[in-house]
Amino acid sequence: MGREYSLQEAISLAIKAEKDSMDFYRRAASVAKNERAKKVLDLLANEEVGHLKAFFIHYKGSEFGDLTSYLNSPVDTKNPTYMKLEKAITDDMLEQKALELALIEEKECIGQYTQLAQGVVDPAVRAVFERVVKETQGHYALIESEYAHIMGMVHESDQDIFVRE
């Protein structure tokens, strides 16, 4: 059975997760060689900033300081996903590995935020979690599409070309 979180604990977890995701995408974008993948990773990093801001509005604690300072705070280099990314940077398959890690992380966020949203009583905060779940599902689809492109799979925009009667 899952742990029950207070509203502030749930928001705190979400803020930390969004910052970790932002840092991951920024780092991956900074070393990506494929320009298209770099643009996707930059876009995702910027969207994570938006999520972080949405959660920050409802956070009453002080552990993160102000928003600008937190956005610019050092990366949590002990974050397991970030550590895997750093290990993959020396690999020739960086974009592939970064996208694989991103798919795993986004899927976990969807599950975690869905569960947290169910326990939130405040409708405004629940709406933030629900909106972020939908946006994270969009991230997952975008990453999945870019992964298919990087791997040379048939891209959804090209599927009509390959359909034979």
C-alpha cells in the first residue's frame, strides 16, 4: 500500500521531481549532437520549468528558497537518472540512452502524479497535478516519437508513405 502524503509533502515531492527533470533535460541537451534531439530536450527542460512554477505557487514551505534561486541551484548529481545520463555521455548512443531514460522517468512521473492527485483535497492543487499529468503524457508521446526517429523507425508522419494496398 502506498504512503499517504500531506498536501505540502506532495507538492514538495513534485517540485523536487520537476527540478531533477529540468536538470536532466538541460544536461542531455547540452551534450546532444543531433540538433533535432537537442531541440526536443531543450523544449522538455523549459516545460519542466513551467511545471515547477505551477507547483511552487502552492508550496508553503521554505526548504527550496525562492523560485529563481531554486531554478539556479546546483544539480542533484546523486539523482539515479542523472547519474545514468552522466555515464551515457561517453557513449556514442547518448541521444538514444537519454531518450530511453526520459521515457522511464516520464512514465514514473505520470504514475506518481496520478496517485498524488487522487489524495489532494484542494481543487486548485488537484487541478495542477491533473494538468501536469496530461502534459507529462504529452512529453512521453513526444519523447517516444523522437526515439523512433533517432532509431530510424518509421515515424508517424511517414506512415502513410509505407502503407501498401
